[in-house]
Amino acid sequence: MNTTLPPPEVDEAARLTAEILRLKREKNAVILAHYYQTPEIQSLADHIGDSLALAQAAERASAPIILFCGVHFMAETAKILNPGRKVLVPDMAAGCSLADSAPADLFRAFRAAHPHHVAVTYINCSAEVKAMSDIICTSSNAVRVVQSIPADRPVLFAPDKHLGAFVQRVTGRELLLWDGVCEVHVEISADKLKLLLGKHPQARLIAHPECPEHVLELAHHVGSTASLLRFVQEDPADTFIVATEAGILHNMRKAVPHKTLIAAPAHAENTCACSECPYMKLNTLEKVLAALRDERPEIVLDEDVRVRAHRALRRMLELG
């Protein structure tokens, strides 16, 4: 008879998960989680997705409590769309390097200096910046959003300059780009990717458009996290090198367990062999449980900011 006991951390994770699910039922809460969350958190979420899918899920939410397992700007988006519901986060410190790259005061001055430009702002920004924008986009719909703007209107794009440059190349539109980057995607090493492709010549390299151009030039497919997930399911290749945050591999492996998935390597100076977002990984099962139990930290927004940000978000959501 097998008497081997599971390691203590497995028992603890199971206990925490059971308690979270009990509280979720008791409080009639809904849990939203980004693809970049840990597998343990993704496994207990009601909805898993990229920024666009989660914004749409938040808009459809009817539960009195939304627990958003992602980063701060994502939870703010849920609150913008659901002013009458309580929006909680596991850790208020789970921020975003892109959002931090566009402080509201500097963005206000940037807009004032270019008053005739249509401001297309990537969803990875604060509520205050959204409130100063004309329309929001995600990596899933950025090309479509820019193409929806009349050709004779100048466009500024913030805060990710690499996503903006990608949209510029695809659409042929000249965009005025804010100088911001995602610290995770710019750390992906093109040199190491070339070595990996040499070792796996049949592999398909797929990349998120927040990566720099010299990485995207190597890719067989460029797209949002949801697009990358679809690609590995639909493409006949057996091996994929995935150039985005490594958390997406959990859902990919569930979708294509028979395929080989390799996380893109980061630069040599990184302590991690793959690309992980330190902000996303601040969320833990312990913090998820505490947030549901105590109903805090809670996202609170100034109503004027929320209303103006909602206007820009609605324009995006109306495009589908």
C-alpha cells in the first residue's frame, strides 16, 4: 500500500483553495485572473483571459464583489466598468512598469502639447490616463482601434512604444509614440532566441507585440496573449518558443499537452531563466483568501475620473 504523503505545501495550497472557493460562494463573488497569474490562482478563477477578455468579463459581471487577480490597472478597469460593485485586489502593490511609465501629470502635458491628436491609449495605464484619452486599446485590438480613426486625423499612442511601433508597421499610419516599455518583454533576449531556434529548427517562435522590433523580426507569429494561445492550438507545429510572460504556458500546456512549449529566455543578467512579471507574481493564494475574507484592498476611484475613463473604454468595447 502506498503511504507516501503529499508535501506540506500541497496540503496547504489545497486548504487555501478550498477556503477561497467557500468564501467565493458565500459572498457571491466572481474571480477574474490574467493568464500571467500563477497556475494555482488561474485554477480557481471564474474567468481567465488577456486584458481585452477580462475587460469584457468585468463588463458582464453581475456579482456584488469582483476579485481581480492581475495588476492594479486591470482592477481599475473593472471598477470603471462596475461603479456599483466592490472591486478587490489581492495586493495593491501589484503594479505595472508600463502604467508607471506614463504618470498622469506628464501625460496631461503631452496631450496639451498635441491638442489635435486623437489619443489612443493602451489599457496598461492608470485610470487618470484613461480619463485623458479618446479611446483605449488592448494588444488584441490595437490595430483595429487605430484603423477606426479617420486617416486625416493625427494619432498619438501611449504608453508602449513597441506595441505602438508594431501597430504603425501593420497599419501604415504614422503615430506619435510615448516612450514607455514593458520591463518583462524588453528583457527577452534576441541573441538567446537565435540560439534556441538553432537548437530547435522546426520550432515556431511566437511573440507578444510589446517585445522590441528585433525580437518580433524573428517571430513566426505576433499577437496578444489570447492570440498566442490560439496559435499553438491551430498551428500544426509540435514545438513553440513563447516570447511573452511565462505564466501563459500554464494554459497553453492544458490546451496542447502533446506539444513542446519553451519559454523565451531573458537576458543573462536576469536571475530568472524565463520572463516573469514580478508584479503579477505578487498575488498569492494567501493574499487572495485575505482579500475575500476582509473585502480589502478595495479599488476606489474619483467619480469624475471614472466617468471620463469609462467614455474612452466604451468606445473600445463598442468596436467589439
